[in-house]
Amino acid sequence: MTTHRQPLDSVLETIGETPLVRVHAGPPGVPIYAKLESFNPGASIKDRIGKYMLEEMLADGTLKPGGTVIEPTAGNTGIGIAVAAGQLDLEAVFVVPERFSLEKQQLMRALGATVINTPTEKGMGYAIDRAHALAEELANAVVPQQFENPLNANAHYETTAPEVYEALENEVGAIVAGCGTAGTLMGMAQYGREYDAQTHVAAVEPEGSLYATFTGKDVEEGSYKTEGIGTHDPSTNALFDPTLVDEVLRFSDRMIHEEMQRLAAEEGQLVASSAAANSLAAQSVANRIADGSIDAPSDSVVTVFADSSERYLSKGVYRSYDEWEG
Ligand code: PMP
């Protein structure tokens, strides 16, 4: 495994090869491991797709040198794309619904990108339409559109999943990940199911999100504080393939908030809400592997901690539940 100890030429070379660390909750005999994605230079899992999508699009000519990348994004993808765009001599423009954290928007701007805000109540669908409209106005502009671009999932199929399988010498029983675009889960699930078709795959979302409707569940839509995962409009989640998913696990914001605080206090893990949701889901799957109700090919559960709590301190992640703005 690359260790990044040798001198490197570009920050892009530090993307990926993140640590895989034990989560010390869950039953004995079924270890849970999380990929710590805040170790990437832009401090989230989305650096992987920023680098991968732009390099692939430059290689196949979809994106011309000196071109502009326009992306509707909650923030982390913007930072990931901005890191890569800056080093690949591309311009970056992001269309961001207002509710997403200010820290992320400041970082995108610091990296040289332009940020355009859209009203929160108009949702992500509106941000996506704005991005496409802008691309039509500009010459040599491309919208990677992480919500439907297979390169998003491929980045995880090509990097995140093989790193995990190598570290665990292929002993992976279950893959658990919260879904925003679902790129992470789909890329890892495809890799896992190709390795062993019995690999258990669980999607994760906060209560109020509608991914569960893909598995036929009648769930109610509502707002949630958890950031980075979930959907209000499943018609925009083109990457999500229900045939690769055994179940969609859902947790309340309150449980997720409690787990976020536990991870910091007990495990030294300064991770954000999506990681806490993944941790709860991984424990649920591990418990069921332990009691035999899930028949997994190996006694281990793998998940990702997509980013760090530091990115959300201004929203009060470590204050009381009611003071957490989400
Ligand atoms: N966690 C965080 C903090 C995120 O920003 C995202 C991306 N929106 C995810 C999880 C979900 O990743 P994906 O889009 O690959 O489903």
C-alpha cells in the first residue's frame, strides 16, 4: 500500500489510500472498519471523485484544457472538484443550495472557485437545472453531474473498494454507506458483489429521506439535520441501483447526533453526521451477522467516514441536540 511517505509532486497524489480504522462498537467477533476520508487534502471522500472525474473527462476529450467545470453540489464535491480543477488548470463554478455549511463554501472560494447560491426551499433539483443553464451560456463548459455520472461510482470501484479489500485481505462481509448521490455505495457494492455475490450491502439515510422507497418501503418525507446523505427526490438519484442493495437503514437525527458525540468522546473520531449514521448502520449489520440473521461471506463490516466534524462546528455539531442546526 502507498504510504505517502515519499516526496510528492502535487497535492493530487495525496488523494486516496486513507487509513482504515476499527470502530470499537458493535458485537465481539464482528469487527467494523471505517475508511477515514478526512485524510484527503480537501478533507472529504469527494476528493476522490473530483480528481477521478476531471482526469477521465480530460483524457476522453469531454473536457478541454482550460475549460470550466460547473457542478451542483452540497459542498464536499465542490471542494474535491476545486482541488483538482486548480491543479489541472480548469475553472470551477458551483451551484450550492444555501442550507449547506458556510465552511464548505468558503473553502471552495479559497481554492479559486466561483460559488452561486440557490434558495434552500427550491432543493437540489433546482441547483442542477441552474448548473445546466449556466453551462449552455459558457463556451467549453461541462457539468460532470455527480448525481448521474457513472464516473462518480467508478471512482470508488477503482480506488475506495480495492483499498479496503487489500487492507482486509478480501475478508469483507458487508459494505455499509450513506447515500447522497449513492456513488460511494454503488462503486463499493459493485466491487464487493463481483468479489462475492453474497456480500451484504446496506444503504443508510436519515429519517425523512426517501431512499427507502427504492426498496418498496412506505416512508414519510421530512426535513433532517444530517448533512451529505439522503434524498427528497429519488428521481434525481440515477446512480442508485436497488438490485445491489439488501436494505436501506434509517436513523433519526437524534440518534445520529448522539453517535457523533460518542465517536468523538470514546473513539477520538472527529467525524460528521453522515459518518455517525454509517457507524450506527454498521453496528446494526454487525449485530445481525453476529446473531446469524445475516449470512455474510465474512465476519467483518466496512463503512466510510466521509468527512470531519470541523467542517460543521459553526452549526453546533457538539452542542446539545436542540442547538445543532444541521
Ligand atoms: N457524507 C458526506 C459528508 C457527503 O458530503 C456525501 C456526499 N454528498 C456523502 C456522505 C454521500 O456520498 P455519495 O454522494 O457518494 O453517496
